[in-house]
Amino acid sequence: MACQLTAEAQYIQAIDEPEEWVNPLMGTDSKPAFSNGNTYPAIAVPWGMNFWSPQTGKMGDGWMYTYGADKIRGFKQTHQPSPWMNDYGQYAIMPGTGKPTVDQDERASWFSHKAEVAKPYYYSVYLADADVTTEITPTERAARFRFTFPESDSAFVTIDAFDRGSEITIIPAERKIIGYSSRYSRGNLPNFKNYFVIEFDKPFAFTKGWCDSVYNDTALHLSGNHAAAIVGFKTERGEQVNMRVASSFISYEQAELNLQRELADKNFEQIKAEAKAVWNETLKRVTIEGGTHDQFKTFYSCLYRTVLFPNRLYELDKDGQVVHYSPYNGEILPGYLFGGTGFWDTFRALYPFLNLVYPEINVEMQAGLANAYKEGGFLPEWSSPGYANIMVGNNSASVVSDAYIKGLRGYDIETLYEALLHGANNEGPMTAVGRAGAPYYIDLGYVPYDVGINENAARTLEYAYDDFAIYQLAKALGKSQADIDLYAKRSRNYRHLFDPETGLMRGKNKDGSFQTPFNPFKWGDAFTEGNSWHYSWSVFHDIEGLARLMGGHKAFVKKLDSVFSLPPIFDESYYRGVIHEIREMQVANMGQYAHGNQPIQHMIYLYNYAGEPWKTQYWVRETMNRMYNPQADGYCGDEDNGQTSAWYVFSALGFYPVCPATDEYVLGAPLFKKATVNFSNGQKLVINAQDNSDQNRYIQSLHVNGQVYTPNFLKHGELLKGAVLDVKMGDQPNKSRGVNATDFPYSLTNELND
């Protein structure tokens, strides 16, 4: 008789190697018309300056790796935050046999996922046409490659520096290639070059230069729009050729320094072991027990994504001093700098997660933001790696304020406060920097619908929240009462857009009349990648005030329920076609709830503000179960620099930062039987939920440090002291817990007694 595992036995207990549970291919089964993550396998260390990825797409294609592809064109050094943002400073390396070629189609080789190994710290794939196995293992600014060749008189490696300005020099006596790529996709990057140094452990049997479609068998220096080089070898079957590579945004000399410092004389296996250890240490900040195989894989794959971006842009000079190339003014300057993140996405959960679990890295990031302001005149809202003119809002205010309010110190907060005031009161050099429509917002309290500024209602709602973040920081820094009062007043500007007739947020004209006609299912127009049903909840800081506008707590809950009960209808006319975010909402079968995009991701947690927390508990579990899995189609929309992953990680722990720039997390319900967060201060947060199961998704009772606890929120400062949460779970809602007004999370209305 076959053995049957009990349901309890199917749960996985504690693990020692969380990095082995990560699937870097999660989310890679995507395309422009439909995103299951829009990710690529980033072979990297956390927050590394450089990532490496197999490249299945053509040069310049933001979808550099798609799971359904059957050929690899190269292995690309990448800094790409998303396919929509594309890349900067990229170049590719590709081994081959037979006729040496630069052409990306001719050098492409069939591959199979069956002969592919993808881990955060290691990648390996068999290239069938070339009969070559390629292996990669990374450091922050360098990597080691290992190519296993067949017997061949014409084994080769192509180094492709891409177009838009590149250079390559072959140095046979040193078995070395140096070069640079100056390709980038966003903004204006003065003096931009990504310098690289490549060394092989085997002498070149032949070399071949290539520039702007012309081969040259004798040229050792190539410079033009598009430069590339080929170096060749005579190999025995199974012979391994090792390659070391590093790069720098500063100079060839700095690239060489990065190579020698980070790779030294360590072999491939040593670098691989070190990279694995870094991932082990990073991911073990959070340990989980008592979940299914897929839940473990999904959790750690999401945690992997939360610690990739933004990239370090800084380097260490010969004296060990921190320096960086500035994408804001083109100079080489002292201090920290990071790039590759969009605050419209990541202010919501990614940066709060860093503040809770990895505060030391965000201290560096905050110092980098101060440098960005001094070098460019404004804080970035989307850095790729400098200013990128995309998305809306002024959410750097949230990123800066939340870090300080959560206790981070050791950087120039006064300069950052100055930067927040400057950004809040001025239009920037582009619409996505500073505040587009700032004069209208300051004068009227909103950005009007009819003055030629797109997505005006979204901007107004986000500006109001950003003003709240400034208000919070002004109080924390002891600023003038005038500042405090001004930003408290402006943080209530969301009320200007509330339409009592529909009970939703609606664009408003300059004369004070609401936009007409109004379709709450219309995506875009007054809103950003969403509709009124998505954006009407974007009052993160004053849910009580919003509930009162909607008619009180019962009416508010009914409105929340409607998001899930409405059909997934939409009006795409603003975009003149169905954008992928719309399609991802439509197919999810969750009504108007569009978890694949950021504006509504906090909405599930709002039941806690109106006395029905069990509905949050139900919908959080539903979303984790239905919208995430650890496979190539594992996300329900763009992953977006760790934000959608951070939502999952927070939610699996059992709480979520609905309102960054406060010290509260709003309760959901834990996914695992036990989770432990190991804080950088040496303390621990232990979350015990031993009765947890797929059926037992409702909180029956909560004890914090042995005491009965009824509030629907947790305090950041209390957690950091070390805390044990004992959560009793059951299969039916407890409708008497968390129902009193004193149990509700923070709202500005309650603070100001409005």
C-alpha cells in the first residue's frame, strides 16, 4: 500500500539555504501585451552595481530574456530596472565555435530550460549549436565566466559593446580586452560611459575586430557607433576557458581596480561560494517555517527581487574612498549614489521593507539621494540612472520621510528636507521631476483637469499624500510651526476631488466643476495606469477622512466590497487600445481589483480602518494564492523593482505599510506557521501561527509579548525592540476582534480632530 502524507507532513519546516529556493526565472514568461512579471534572471549580488543575464532578445530590446524563447544571443551585463525603462551601459559576451561572427542572429544558439540552471549567485546553460556550456557567477562590480568548449580550432568569444557609441581595444599580450559602451535609453546622461575590462586565462589563437558592420582581422582598436571584437582559441573537448570581467562608470583604471579588488586571484568556485554566502546572509534576515513547497519558493523568490534594486552606482577608488559618476552633471564626485528605481512604485512597500529589515543599505541610499539633489537640483522620482521622465507624483517625499521616521540616521537629512520643500513647490525640468502643475496645486489645492496636464487627479492625490509625508518629517525635525501647519493643510487636499454623487475621486476643472462626462471605469485620462475605482483609495494617510466622505464605516466597507463584486469592465479609449495593465486586471477574475499594478495594492488592508478586519484577512490570502506562484508566469503584472514582491513578503508575514511616513503597519494575517525577522540591531520579531493552514486564514486572537492585543496595527518601534506575536488562526472570522475605533490604524483626521 502506498504511503500517504498527512496534510501536516506536507508543510516544510525551517531551511538553511533560502537562496536555493529562489527561482530567478519567476516572472520571465512575459511580453509587451501581457506581463507575468516582466522580469529577467538577474545573476547578481544584492544591490550590485552590475547584473548579468542571458539575452534572448535582440540588441536594444527591453524584453532581454523571455521564457518562451528558444535561442540565446549573448550574456549581457545589464542595469535594466524594467523592460519599459530599458537599459544603460549594456554590453554582451557570447561564446561560439565554427565561423567567428558578431552578428547577433548568426551567433545565437538554441538552448533548453532542461539544460539551464538559474540561481541568484550562479547561472549555467548549454548552448546547443556551439556545443558550449557557459557559467557565470557575480560580485558587485565584476563577474567570472567559465566556458566549457568542444574540440575546436575555432572556439571563440564575441564581445559586443553595442551601438550608440562604443570602443574596444584588444591586447593579446595580456589576454585582455578593454572597451566601453555609452548606450542608454532614458534621460540625458552627460559624459556617460560604462568602461569594462575582460581577461582570459588562455592565450588568443586569433583575434578579429569589427566596427559598424566591417570586419578587420588585424585591427586591435575599434571605435565608432558600434564596436565589437572576437578572440579565438584552439580547444580540446571539455576544456574550460575562464574569463574575468569588471566594469566602471568612471574610467578604465577604475574598472581594472574593481576587477583586481573583487576577483583578486580567486577561482570560479571561490567567487561562486562567496556570492552564495552573501545571498544566504541576506535572505536569512527572514526565516519561515510551516508552509508548502510553492509558498517557500514564492516567498524567497519575491524576497530576492526586493533586494536587487536600486543598483549601487558608487565605486571605491584606489584609496578606498566612495566615489561615483553623476548622471546628473557628468562629473566624478565623492559619496554614495544609487540608480534604477521608480518611487511611484516602490514608496509603497519596497522602501518600508528596507527600513524594517535592511536599514543599513537605505542609509546609503538616503545619502545618495542627498547627493542627487545637490548634483541635479531636484530629487529623482524615477532614476534610470538619472532623471527619467515617466510616471507621476513627488513620492521621494515618502521615501525620505519614512526612512527618518523609522529611525534611520547618519546622512544629511537637512539637505533632504530642503530637497522635499523644493520639489513640493516647483515644477521640475520635466513633468516627472518636481511637481507638474505645482502653481495650480498651491493656488487651488488640486491640479485641474482642463489645463493640459495629464493624469491630474492622480497627481493631486499623490501630492496630498506627499505633503503629509513632509508634514510628518517637519514635526520629527522640529521645523517651524508654519511649515507644519502648511503641509498639514495641504495633506487634506484630496478632499477637493471627492465627488459625493458617485462616491469616488473625480477630475475637477479649474473653475471648480467636476469633469464631464465621467466614467469611473476609464483608465488613464485623470488617473495613472488605473481608473477612479483604483485611485479613490489613494488617501493612505487619512482613511478615516475618506470613510467619512463616503458616508461612514459601513458605507466605506460596502464600497470596498464593490471593488471585488463589480465586473472587470473598462474603458481604454484614453490609450486608444488595451494596455497590458488593463488586460491583467480583466483576466484575474477579481472584479475591479488590479493587483498587477500599484495604485490599488494597499486597498485590501483598508477594512481594518472600518471595523471588518476579517475581510482583509480573506482577500490577502486570496491574492497571495491566486496572483503569485514561483514559476515563469508567477506574477500578475509588472514586478516593478521589488514593489509587487515586497507586497507579498510583507503580506506573508502578516502586516503591510499602508501609510509610509507613519510608524504603523496594518495587520493582515500570516501565511506561515512561523516566521522570524532578524533585525540588524540583533533583536528578533517572531510570528507564531501554528494553527495556520489554507482553511485557517482568519485571526481568532493575537498576543504580543504574551499580552492580549486587539489593535489592527503594529508599531515599528515596538517591533524593533524584539517582539513575539502569537496568532491564533481559525477557519471562521472572529467578528468581535478589531472592531472598535480605538483598534483602527492611524488617520490624519483623528490626529487633527477634524
